[in-house]
Amino acid sequence: MDEVNARIVNQQSSISIDSNAEDFTKTETVLLPLDKRLCLVGPLAADPDVCNCAQTFGVPVVTSDDGLQYLEDRSCKTIYVLNTFDDDLYNTLYKQRQSILGPVALRQLSQKQEQLPDNTRPLFNLSMTGVIVCFTGFRNKNELSLVVPLVHHMGGSIRKDMSVKVTHLIGKSSGGDKYQYAATFKVPVMHQSWVFACWEQRFNPDFSATLDVVIAEHKLKPFHGAKVCFLGFPEDEDKHMAEVLESNGGSVTHLEDVDCTHVVVDESTVAERPEISSRAQFVKAEWFWTSVQKQICLDEKEYLFDDYIEQVLSPSARRESQPSATPSSATRRKRKRLQETLSSLALQPSPSVYKRRSSVSDAGLLSVSGSFLDCTASPEKCLNDLPESSPAIETRKALTARQQVVMELVQTESNYVNILNTIMTMFKKHLEDMPEEEALLNNTELKIIFGNLPLIYETHIKMLEELRWTSAHWTEERSIGNIILKYSTDLLKAYPPFVNFFEEMKEMLLMCDANKPRFHAFLKACQTRPECGRQKLQDLLIRPVQRLPSISLLLNDILKHTSKTNSDHIALDQALAALKEVMTHINEDKRKTEGQRVMFDIFNDIDNCPPDLISSHRTFVTRAEVIQLSSSEGLSSKGNFLVLFLFTDQLEVCKKRSKAFNTLKSPNTVNGYHQKSTSKPYKHVKLMPLSHIKRVIDIKETEDCQRVFSLVFRNNDEIKERLFSFAMTESDVDKVTFLKTLCRQMATNACTADADKFLAYLEHQQLDIDTSDINNGTLSKAFKFANRTRLKVGRAFSFNKTPSKLKRAVSSMMSPFGSSTNITPASQLAQMRLASYSNINELADAHNSSETPPLAPMSVQPTRKLKASSLGATALKRL
């Protein structure tokens, strides 16, 4: 056999830290023949799948119980295929520096049609092919000796130092140079459990160590190995932060703990760093929350508490971040100055000492909206903007009252625009610019929360520019009202969408805050920044709702200090009227939007609801729960509970489903299994256009008849009217108010101003309304349900199915009145007096007539109570 020499790497050491293809030429050289053969060891020799895979490489395949007989055979390079890498045979072959493969690696190489490897590193599978690992934080080599061989067995490589070729960093704890390098270049930082979990899947040929779900499960948590103490936070916030810390791999400790690694400080309440014995780093709360948001332990140098204190004391000085454990004497002096400054602030007089002549309070001088955010500056400004001398006060006293209010308007407008700018840049833009893999919110959530803000922001930026120019070039003849009038149309376009959907925006924000931990951490981190004034995003987003009333108050104040001879007086009046119109439009538009939103909810709650109920011109008005008192055709049965939903042009009648009696029905079953009931709370009965309701009858209250009313109904296809009678069941709904609201809507649809002409008043005896037999008890409804079921079952098994026409014909021939009268069945029915209705036009003449109305023959009398009730034209005239 012809042989040629080949170089392979000596990589038998199980704790080699730097093993990769580039370093092969630097290691020991071993002379081996080019020809190869596969040796299937032990039970693998009887595995047909392994044997078939071995034949695909085009090399000789031999079998052996242990393969030791080929150790001294130098005529061919033997590659041993072992089923396990943890027995004595493996150790023997490994010490002899033989090439070893696992059955999974053999199958994977065969499927990929790749050549057999030339190196002598044992390879069980290819699940870590392409993975280059670096380690950090491991001080015990025994731990590495367990991890490194497994990486090699799965086809991975290891580097000693971080470089651009490293794909994964395995860390013992968060922090360190390698960790920060990985965080900067977005290299996944993994826990060592990742390697062990991948090894447990070693017999799965389809498994890959780089699957997203595997990486996410075993990623090193941002505070893994950190012991953190929280200082200066309220009790509830401290508890919340402790829970977040533990869920992200850290543990809570106290200041006296020598193993404490971090002290997170609330810089708004802590002014001096306490002395501690550990080398813990003092950081701001922003470091904690931003680390949670980015799921990586950030570099503490950017968030040091010492630098914050130094920045407050000397804003112009550059920060020199030094990880010193103990503060220097200079730092102590600066902290002492800070304490003195804070003490002097507490002793200074209130701004009310310099109160101007204005009806707006000093709280309004800061912000009419009532929040201190308008006057909250960043830490760099708050200590430098203190009142220094009386000349500034004297200058302000020299201003006219009108000019002072104008300056206040400009200042509050500037503060408001700054708040909008904070929302647009710190929140909206930052969230939108995040890469897709790091996104905290999806596009729909972003649109619901921030989608209606840009137009408001743009309008107020332009308005602020003109107000600032007017204030800088002030004369008493300058017009403020014209500026507001100029942008009143833009305000009308910008504000309604935001105000109308403010509740939906707030609900979406709260839902995302509760369900998305990274987004919650982002909001917390932003809240710690000076630009937010330590207020939540939810508090900032309410400012647009408050701004227009604030401007209106300030314009009123300017008007009070503007003489009637000033040209701006008329403009201010017009501006106030325009603002009032804008706010009225917003309120009306919001009311309509809420009405339409309620209409969608009602539609979703009604089973078999007509689709045309949803209309852009229709809004919900009110509702009432009633019980039906009459059996009328086209409606429900007597005694049923109904709900009347009144819209601007329709009255939706629904049957209210009872949970108690739904349980009597047979359960739905599919394939023998019970289905969960998904029935809606209401069932559609009838949709009445208000134009078809001819009259609303208010039944006078008596002891036996309370909260009863009737509706006279006739559609365009009917000749006579029908009467529907109801009794209200809700004590908190006023009957008179409901009926007047109904009549008002009817008048609006009829384009008439007189709503009272649709309302009539009658006694219950006049309509034969009887409420004595209405029993709302559970037992009576149960008997009613049982009786209805019995009738259905009886009809189903009845053999008496004589055609109705034949029955009437036979009945007519047998009737003794059939030959003596000319009364047809239709006329006979028309002359019958029904139990549920008495014609109103006959009520007035009832006492003058003693004649008994003709009775229909028994042959044509209905076998059950007729459900049709009609009203004649004369009855309507009497109403």
C-alpha cells in the first residue's frame, strides 16, 4: 500500500484552552499514512444503520469487540467508532492518540457527504460545528476540565483570548474585560449549563447548539454571581427591585457584607456615599434598570454614583471615572458643600415672596397643569439657577402684569414642548430605532401608544417659536391672540385623535409594562433620568390632555390685563372662543367615539346580531332591562326578560340569557367530550327602527302596575299597529328619563322639535295590562321550561298530523253557523276580542254599548292564544 505522510495536530489534552485550525501547524507532528479504514467497535458492528453509513465513505470497514488488535497495525490509519466516550476502552484508545468517532458523527458526516476527519480529536457529533468558545471567570481548572472536552466532542473549538472569531463566551459570573467585549460586540454570553445540556442531546442527530431557543434558555443572566445592596429606595420599590434582581441571577445583600459587589443608590435621596469595608461599586439606579432591559451587565464606569455627585457640584468639570474603593478628601469636601447647598435651599423663602399681580397662582407660575415637571431642571441646572441677587427681582417687578402673564405662557409652553420632545426622542424614537431582534414593542403597540403624538408636537413647536419671538420683541401692542388663532385649526386636527384614544393608549401601556419585563426595565431606567423629572411615562402622556385648558386659563389672565382699547383684546376674545370650540369638538368627538366603541361591545355580546347594527352614523344612547308583559307576534314570550339597547336611530331588543336555566339544557358534546359553553349573554330578538315606533305610552303607576310602559309599533308593510308592553326591572334606571330619551331620539329622526307628541299617558286597565301573573321566581320559570319541553316532545311523537286546511274545511261543514252566516274565518278572527289586547278606539264607547260582540264559531276559534295585537287608526288619533 502506497503511503504518504500527513500532518495532524496533537490535541489529546483534555484541558487545552487554545484549540483551533489556525494553531494546528504549531503543535506536534505525527506521521500517519493517508489510507484509512473504519473500525466498528462492540455492538455497533451489528447496527445496520451504522454499517450502511460506514460504507458510504469508500474506505475499508472492519469490526471488532475492542479494536485493540489494530493498534500496532501501521499499514493503515484506523478510525474507531465507539458508542460511548466514558468507558475504559475509550480511555485506552484516547491515551494511544487514536482517532475516535461517535455513531452520530458518522451519520452526520455521511448525510452531509463530507470526508472523514484527519485529526485525532474525539468527535461524537457535530452539534457545535462552527462554534468557537472563550471562557471567563473560571478560577478552578477542574471545572474547565469538565467543560472543554465536551466542546471538543461536539465539534467546537476554544480560544484563550477574545477575538472577532469567537462566537460564544462562557462565563462563570457577569463582569470583566471579556464580558464587556462580548456585550459591546453582541457576542452571546452563555452559562456552562449550555454545554452540559447540549451533551445530553448528543444522540439526537438533528440537534444544534446554536438554536435560538437553546441559546435563550442558557444565556448568562445579567446579574449572575452579583451580590447587590439597594440604598435609599422606598420600601415597596426596594422590594420590587429585589425581586427583579433575583429573577436575573443576582442576590440581595447588605452594606456590611464583605462580598457585596454593587450598591445601587437612589441619587434623589442619598447625598453622601457611606463608608463600607467591601470593594463594592456604587452605581445609580439607571445602571440596574438598563442592565435588565438589555439583559447584559453594563459597564459600571458610566453609572458611578461618585461621578454623579461630582457632576452636581461642578457641572463643568469632566468626570474622571476611577474605581477607587474609598473616596478622596477632595470628594468628601465636595459632598460637604453639597450638604450645605441643600440646607440653604431648604431655608430659602418661597417664590410667593415675589408674587406678581395675577389671578393665576404661583403654582401656575411653574405650570398651570399642576405638575412640578414643568419646572424641574436637570441636576446640572438646578443648583445654578438659584435666585442670586435682587436686580433680577427688580427687573421682574418692572414688567407690566400683561407681560408677566405672557412670559408665563411662553415658559409653560416651552416646558410643555420639552416634555413632548422627551417623549418623542427618549421613548418613541429610541423604541422605534431598536433592531428587530432587540425590539421591546411591536409596530402595533408603538402606534397605539405614540401614534397620535407627532402632530401635536409639530404644532406646538411652531407655536412656541412665534411666542418666543413675540416675547423677545415685546411691546404692549404685540398680539398673543392672533398666534393662538393661527394655530387653532391645527390644534383641532391634532388633539381629537389623542384624546379620543387616550384610554386605549393607557391600557396598552399598562399591559406592556406588566407583561414585558424588558420594557418595564426600560421605563424604569428612563424614569431615573433628569429629563423625565422622575415621572412615569404614563404621567408624561397625560400632559396633552391638560394643555389646552391650561392655555385657556392663561389667555383669560392675559385678557384681564389687556385694556379694551388694545387691538389684542378682540383677538384674545376670538382665541378663547376658538379654543373653547376646539375643546367642545374634542369632547363631542370623544363622546361619539366612546359611543361607537360601546356599540361594538354590544354587537359582540349579542348572539345572531344583525350586521347592519354597526354603522358610522349610529351611536349608542342608553339601555334598559325589562320583562315582557304581552304576548305579541314578532317579539318574545310573555314573562321573558329582555334588554332594550337604544341607539340614535334603532332600538335593539334582546333576550337576556339566564345562566341558571342554561344549565338545564343538554350539554354540547363532540366525540363524547363536553364542550365549554361559549354562548353570548344576549340573544337577538328584533331590531326596531325608531321611525316604526309610532307612539310611546307611559302607563300610570298603581300599586299593582309599576314601572310599565308600552310601544305602538307598525312597519311599512303592516296595516295595523302592534302593542308591546314591558315592565322595567332595574331600580336604578328611571322610567320617565328613559321614555323621554327615547322620544327625543324619535323626534330627531323625524326632524321635529316636539318630542312630547310621541308620548302618551294611559291607565293600565285601558290596555288590559295585567301584571299579577308575572312571577319572576326560579321555580315558576323551571316549570315553564319543563312544560315547554313536554309540549315539544309530545308534538314530536304525535301521529295526529292532519293538514290544517283539511281540518278547517271539515270544521266549517260541521259548524251550525256555517250555512246561516257569511262570516269568513278571517273576518271572524278580526272580530274576536283577544285576551292580550283591547282596541283603544272602543274604550271610550264601552260604557255606551251593551251589545255583546259576536263570537266566532268554535270551529274557527284558534286553538291557542293569538300573538297578534293591532291598533286601528282611530286609536292612534285618540292617543
